[in-house]
Amino acid sequence: MYQPLADRIRPGTLSDVVGQSHILGKTGMLRRIVESGSIPNMIFYGPSGTGKTTVARIIAETTNRTLCKLNATTASTAEVREILDRPDTLLAPRGVLLYLDEIQYFTKKQQQSLLESIENGRVTLIASTTENPYFYVYNAILSRSTVFEFRSVAPEEAEKAVRRAVRFMEQELGVTAAPEDGALAHIASACGGDVRKAMNAVELLFSAGKEKDGVLPITLEDAEAVTQRSAMRFDRDGDSHYDVISAFQKSIRGSDPDAAIHYLARLLEGGDMTTAIRRMTVCAAEDIGLSYPTAMSVVKSCVDAALQLGLPEARIPLAEAVIFLCTCPKSNSAVNAIDAAMADLRKGEYGEVPAHLRDNHYGGAKKLGRGLTYQYPHNFENHYVRQQYLPEELRDRVYYEYGPNKLEQAAKTYWDMVKGQT
């Protein structure tokens, strides 16, 4: 039966696991817990191919526990109950370690079925998830577990695993690999932090390679061919995607064109031009706002061009818009104003519209006192006359504060002069 290289070469000790030094290093908390032998219930959170399953296996072997593995995408409550009720589960000297992969796919009821067993110590639960456990895991499970975050493996760490895989394949096939300069580094970089994908690429290179006199060349061209598309995580419903979206908007707000272009590229590579467009449009209003009011028109023009062109050409006007937004002056005065006004409304602070501002284009309006004292601003110097516009209850409320940018300060200077405040 075929077994992928990633399974055949799984690390046997914590020291062999690459890329998780923050929890598995010599002073890492998870390493210290494992070495103590007292294993709590744990949740491993992180992207695919970062060692979550491998570490669970090592923990079971190191602590002499029976390992039972279930995948929540296919397992039923009955299967969980079968493991919990088995005689060997009850009689295992140090209990059973239940590894539940992709726990986010279990319903609340299914997760609740684990509570009694993990509380009485019959089972030690290690659950893994690629999604944020604080969103997807039942609170009662979370409160009884320690969360450890596994991070994407850096290219230099992934390359260690790639070279180990090459040595393993050399021994297994009885050949000598001759990697071209940069070939193995490319595999490590292109795997996108997923070591399993890097292992698959190495296996493909050995399967497709042409051996000559016991030597199997690994060319950079072949390495690029088996990693044609970066292993970035494009799951539109996953945490990593929302993290990219968040970083994209924050980079524009932070006036960092290099970072913003990077995240735009990741969104476009993931085929999500719609989200990029939406966030750029929001930024034009929320983050540039009145410091450069024509920003919205510029972004709209670039977006229209991008939609007409379609990808890949659409990347060009979208990049122009992103760089433009990053280099624009920033102001959030408009969003602050509307948010403050809406906050008052939600607290019930609104009052009646002043009588002189009410509609008077109907019979009987004068009898009701509607619009009788309204003064038409265009009849006055500078098209301005002082009169009350806010409801009486809010007459002194200030929602809009001029931003400290050139355009808004110029407007402030003008209106201070007109209103006699200078």
C-alpha cells in the first residue's frame, strides 16, 4: 500500500520537528510539558503541514500512551463513544491519548460528548485545528485545554526538512542526488510554510527524475515545475485569508505601499479581487477621507478599469490605486463624526427637529409653525447665517473635528473667518 513520503519520514523526536522552536525549543513550554510526562488536554492550532499530528504522535510514544486518532470531518459521535467505552481505554495504564484532527468540524453537541471523559482523566485530548479555536471550539473544551499555536515553517527551517527528505530518498532508492544550486531552497520557499507540500515535491522529483550511473540530477527547472504555484493558503473562509485582508487594509492605513502591494498580490493570487476592491474603496472613505476627497474618484476609476480588463491585467490599475491610497495624506474625521452621531442615536439622544427647519411645503404648515423663522443662507454675506440646526437637546454637540491635514485645516481657517471665530 502506497504511503506518502511525508508519512514515511515523520520525525521521531521533538528535536527533529522543524519550525516550531517557540514551543518546542529547549525552553519551549510544550517541550517542557512533554518532558514532565504530565500531559494536559491541548489544542494545536495552526496551518496544515506544520507538525501538529507529528507532535501528537511523539507525545503518545514519549509518554507511553495509547494513541487513538479520529478526523472530525468524517468521525461520528458513535465512533468517539466507541473509543471512550473500549476496555483498553479503561485499562490503559496511563490512559488513552485521543488525537482529534480538525475539531472545528465537530458540532457543539459532538464536542460536548468529550467533556466527561477528559474531566475524569480516562482520555487525554489533543485536538488540532487550522482555524482559530476561540471561534470554533466549544468554550467548555477551551477552558479545559491549553492552546498551542503552530506557525508556518520558515523557508530556512523547511529546507532542513527538504534535505533530510533527499537523504531519505537516496537511501531508499539507492541513488545519489545531485541538486542544482538553488533547487532545494526553491522547494523550501515555494511550499508556503507547509512541510508536507515540500515532502511531496521531493518525492515527485525522485519519481520523475532520470537516474544515470547511480546519480539522479535535481534541476532548478524541475523544482520549479513541481512547485508551479505557491502553497499559500487561499481558503476564503479560513483565518489566514481574513488575516491577509486585515493586514491589507491596515497597511494602506499605515501608509506602507510595499506591505499593501504584497497583500494585494496575495489576494489576487488567491483569486479574490472582489475583497481587494471593497477594502480599497473603504480605505478611500475611512482612512483618506476629507484629507483628499478625490481619492474615492481615483479609486473608482482604477476599479472600473480593473473590472473591464479582468485579471491578469487588472492587477495594474489596482496596484496604482493601492499605492495612491498609501501615499495620500490620512484623515478619519468623517468616520469619527458619523460614528459619534450614531452612538448618540443608539443611546436615545436625538430630540425633535427644530421647527424652523421642518418641511413647510403643504397646506397648514404655517399654522403648525413649520419653517416660519428659517433664514436662507444664500441671502447673506459669504452664504452663511448663524442659526440653530441641531435639535435643542443636542445644540452644543460637536461631531466633526477638523483633521490636522492641509485641506481640512484650510477649510477650518475659512470657516473660522466666516463665522467670526478668529
